[in-house]
Amino acid sequence: MQIFLPIAEVSVNLFLLLGAGTLVGVLSGMFGVGGGFLITPLLFFMGISPAVAVATGANQIVASSFSGLLAHLRRKTVDLQMGVVLLIGGLVGAALGVMLFNYLRSLGQVDLLVRLCYVVFLGIIGTLMFVESLNAIRNTRKGRKAKRHKHNWIHGLPLKMRFRTSGLYISVIPPILVGLAVGVLAAVMGVGGGFIMVPAMIYLLGMPTKVVIGTSLFQIIFVTAFTTMLHAVTNQTVDMPLAVLLLLGGVVGAQIGTVIGLRMKAEQLRILLALLVMLVCAKLGLELVLQPNELFSIAGIGGA
Amino acid sequence: MMRWLFLLVLMALPAWAEEEVVLGLSHDRVSITADFNGSEILIFGAIKRETKIPEGPPLQVIVSLAGPSREETVRRKERRFGIWVNTESVVVDAAPSFYAVATSAPWREAITQTEDLRYRVSIPRAIRSVGAPMSVMNAQAFSDAIIRIRKENGLYQLLENTVAVDQQTLFRTSIKMPANLTEGAYEARIFLTREGRVINQFDTVIDVQKVGLERWLYGLSRSNPMAYGLLSLTIAILAGWGASTAFRMLRNG
């Protein structure tokens, strides 16, 4: 059954959309990731223009993160103070990102920007995760434990602030910068940015692992909501029915994924996720490098 | 009323005005609903004449259906630093979002080149491009690209020999419109030709419109984007909250 998307102005198979939503939901449940970085490329592959895919992806992440955040708030694993500091950076970053997005859109280069961002970030993250989880598997076999981080240059910066929930006393500059970077990515790539923020919070800021996910979700919701608004107001590229369908699949998929995730070992999961990320990266990368069948394109919805 | 009179006068102008089109349409309105999957329009009619059928080569019928025209930016990719990047772009002044032309005979027999120029019947003639920047070499390639890309998507169609004409009096054809249609007034034109010359033309309009929820959402996103954005967010948050509550209740029995 086909369904006509009013903003994207294409007709897509309903079950394909629900299936994509479910698949990404399963993966996000299994790996504990938002899934935005998989949804947006999947929408590209379905022929939805990058401008609509990015804006709608941001809207969909609001929904999937919200149910996650509720669970974390109940367990009190959210550092609200840190969340707000990250958020300040995030909002500025999102505004900058949308400005960059609209500028490149007027030049006709937004498609390239989005794809390049995906290739670069998916490539880096995929490779890092792959190497790290391989090492982790090797280390657990040898019975070694991973090192804990120590004091670094972060602790020499001014404007220090006490973060009670995280038990940290650090400068606000690094979290603001982390938030800023994630905000730009949210606006340009239509992702939550958890895959950048979570490692940054653990390794750079030294936050305890148990509050990392909840705090990042807190920041992601507000930044993606802000991004959705910016895209809706400046480009009119948020496709509501598309977001709702992805979300329906995603919600069900996430519950299935959580069950599967509990039955597998963390390292195996991470290697799988790394391979998946590298696969999506390779597909997008090849499309940039190989000569396309059609060299010409007509500027479509959102100018992409 | 005046418009119809004017049209009638116009139709009386061509040399062999004794043959006229009487037209029927399967529907004069296409509604884009949520499950819209393209539409097929049946265009049929009769040729009204006071005298008997003239001698000589038979009458041919050409039917064209054109969606709303608008300015299009066409971009060309080139390899830069190993990747394919959009470089040159040309703005084509007016290209119809949809264009189908059906004939009752092979193209060359149906209409001559001069008549095609005058009435803009063939696909390349339906596109207007004058303002290509001087810096761009081979601007024609950009117009050709529009035709090629839209033909592939079923948006431009050349349907030779698909108009059935019975005894030079009755004709019918059907045009398939794909799912990815643009809203607007679609202009249907019917030409009667003899020896490639147009002897009568009849115009009518088919409305293509989004309806229901589709129309409402699209309208809201343009007229009040702030409200649209807030509504999207509200739905997203409600869905997220609803899902988490539902599954918690499920787990707790």
C-alpha cells in the first residue's frame, strides 16, 4: 500500500516505512543508540530529499528520546545541571547548523554537505568502535580490565562549576563546546548526536557512565526539538506523516531490540553496530566517489 | 460566459473550422489523498462537422496534458577532488511539472515542425529556456536533462499512436499520471490535424489537488510554520510518552 507524503511530495510504500522504522527501532533498542544516523540515510535511499529527511529525522528523534528520558528521570540518572550547560551550547550550535544548512542549500550543495558529514562521522565512529570492541574482547579473554581515566588538560580551564549528580568540579567550557558540536550535527545531519556526545562525556568530561545516557537524552530532546522548529519555520521541510510512521515502527522495534540486546554480550553488540555503521558509511561514500548514472539534477523540495 | 464566447471565436479562426472537437473526460479533478498512487485519465470525444468528411489524408488527433509550469534550477555534477560535486547550474525559465502528449499517428505524420513551433506541442517545445548564463557551455544539455529525468519518472510522456480514432469521428485515449504529481491546474489541449496542420484546437482544465489531511497539513506548514512545528513536536512527545507508558503497563501486567 502506497502512502503519499504531503511535504516530501513522494509516494512511498507504507510497509516499507513501518519496516524501516521498526528496523531502526530494533537496532536502537539493541545498542542503546538513537538511530537518527541510520534513519536519515535510509530515507535518502528511499528517494526522499535530504532536506526533508534531515528535518523529519530530527522530529522523529524527539519522540524516541522522550520515552527514554522518562525512564532515566524515574531512575534519577540525569545530571540536569550538566544537561543545561550542554543544552546552552547545543542551542547555539543548532542555530549555526541551520544557518549553514540554508546557506549551502542556496548554493545547491546541501546534499553534498549532508552526505559528506555522514561519510566522515560514520567512518570515524564505526572504525573507532570496531577497534575498541576488538580490543575489549581480546582484553576480557586475557582477563585484563580497562583503564580508568585520570586528570587531564580539561581540569586546568577557568569558569569551574560543581556538578553534584556527576560528582565533578570542572570548567563549563568543554561541555559547552561538546554541546555546540552536537547541535551543529543535529541541524546538519538530522541526528541526536548521542554517538558523539556519549564518548565525549565519558572520556573528555569524565562523567560517571550511569548518568551519561540520561543526560545526553535530556540535551538531545531540546536540541532536536529546536532543530525541528528551525527547519519547519525556515524551510518547511518537516513531514509530519512520515515522522509519525517512522515513530510507530520505531517504538515497537525498540522494545523488541531491548529484549534481543539483553541476550547478547556487550562486545559482540558493539562489533555488530560498528560493522553496520561502516556498511552505511561505505554505501554513502561509494555514491560520492562513483560516477552517478545521471550527472544532472533538478533542484527539488528544499532546494536539495 | 465571455470567456467561452472568446474561445469559440478563437476556435472558429483556423482555416478548416468546419471540424470541431466535442470533448469528454473521465474526471476533471484529481484528488491527491493519503493513499494516492497515481491516476489514469480517460480523454475521449467526437469531431463535430456540418459537411461530410473531407477527401485526402485522414484526420489526426493530438492530446496534450500539461501540469503547472515553473522555474527550475538544473545542476550538473563534476568530479572535484575525487568526489562528484554539483558545479554549474542553469535556471530554466518554465518547465511543466508534468507533460504528456498522445498522438493518433507517428509524430512526423501527426504534426509538422512549424505547427509544433507555433502551438508548442512536443515535449522539448513545452520547456522554455532563454536565460542561461553565458558562462555555461552547452545550456541545451540542461533542458535535455529535465526531459530525460522527468521521462524516467513518468512525468514526461510521448505516447505515439495511442489515440484511437474511429471513422475520423470518435477518438479516445488515456493518460496515466504518476503518484509524484504537483498540485495545480493541468491544461489539456486537443488538436485536430490534417497533413500535419492544426485545424482545430480545444482546451480544458483538470484540477489536481491535495485533499483532506494532506491538504490541511501542507497548507498549515506553509501558512503557519510555527504552529506546524509545534504540532509536530507535540505529536512526537505524546507518542514517546504514550509508548513508554504503554510498555510499562504491559510489563507490569
